[in-house]
Amino acid sequence: MRAFRFALIACAILSLVGGVPGMTFAANLVTNGTFDYSGPTNTDSHGDEYARVPTITGWNHYAAGNGNAQYLSIYNPSHDYTPVPLWNWGNAPTGSGGTYTGGFPGDGYTGNVLSLDGDSTFWSNIHQTITGLNAGDTYTLTFKYAYGQQAGSPGVNTNIHGIVNWGGSTGGGWSTGGFTGGTRYTTTDGDVTFPPQFIGWNTFTQVVTASSASEFLGIGAAGDGNPPVMLIADVQLVANDQPSAVPEPSTLALAGVALAGLGVYSARRRSIQIATR
């Protein structure tokens, strides 16, 4: 019975030690997957702030054609709807609208949302080099996505989809998201009608394999219409088969001290019980 109680106490201590700071958790290897941004912003006709063609820490971007006309914008989900201020050649006429009903990702997400233009002439993408990888290891890439279309543009946008490139480079055309080489993945196609011009949110998940210590990651959009738009948020890349918590040496030492202390306590208790018999 005493041995059973000792085992229970030991398990409790180890469980407590597992929650001590100094643990190693599976980390997001994507730099700024929440699109944090502190640069200049614009205000649309509804009074909502957005950043158009922003410079986003950790990411590079490409905008085909006239860069100012491309739909590469950042929004914050503190608003209860998605403003999409895309007007031809950067002009924003008063009263032109620009609200896409559909909301933000939810699920407690508080980061920013980025939009990507999927038009065949004016399209945009983002990309970065992921470092800290182990060649041959697998990783899980995830992000939230939704579909929309240009404000004030009637009609149907079809075959809207995101294009993910792993291990390639920039330099391709619209149909490949502006990427070449590597491995290409796509999100599920969607058709959007104006109105309500919004589909989402969904989650993209793909297991990828590292061929070296660093890999190219690119995300673009494509589709048919005027123009198709993809919104993305919360981009993450996490190593597979990594324990959720690996005790550091100092943490294991603390556990050892605790168990040793229990051993001493148990031995002293037995000696006292023998002496009093």
C-alpha cells in the first residue's frame, strides 16, 4: 500500500514538473504567420483600416502588372466583416462599397488577414524561405483561407483556389501562382457570386518533406472572374513527430531531486514506525 501511495505521489510530482517553464514545444517555423504589421494604413469608405501592398516582416511579395492595382492587402479581424477595397488602378470612388460579408477566421484568432489577387492579369503572391529544417523530416503546413471577389463587380467568379509552392522559387506565371519548380499544392476550388461574394473559412493542411535545412514556401491565388480573391490567415509549419513537451536537463534534475526527497521521507517514516513498535 505504501509503495502504491509513493508511486501516486511520484506521478503527481512529474506531472507538476511537466508544467514548469523551460519546456520545448513544437514551434511554428513560419516567420510572421499572423501577418503582424505596423506600417502605414489606409481607410476605406466604411471607416475600416487596411494596408495596401504592404511590406510585411518575414515575407516577400510579387504583384503582376501595375503594382498599385494589385489586391495585396492586410486587415485585422477586430471588424465583424471583411472590407475588400480593390478598385481599378488604385482609385477608390466614394460610395463604391467594398464590404464582403463573411467575417474573419474566428476560433480565437487575433492576427491579421491577408488578401491575394487571383486575376490572370493582375495577380499577387507572397513567399519566404523557411530555415531550421532537417533534411528528410516531415512537417505539417496549415493556414486558414476564404474566397471573395472585387468590390462592385457583378457576376460569378469560378475555380478560385490557392496555390502553394514548396521547395521551388519565384518566376512562374499566373496559373502556377508565380512560382516555378518545387512541389505545387492547391486548395479546394470555389465559385463566388456577387453578392454575397464570400466563401469561408476553411483550413488547408499539407504534409511536406524537407530536402535541406531551408526550403522555399510560396502562396498565391488563381481563378476565373473579375477578379477572384483569396484571403489567408494563421500560416503555420510545425515539425511532425515532435513531442509536445520535452523536459530540459534542469527540469529533469528538479524531478530527480523531488523523487530523492520522497525516498528519504519514506525511509525515515519506515524507521520511525519500526522504532515505535
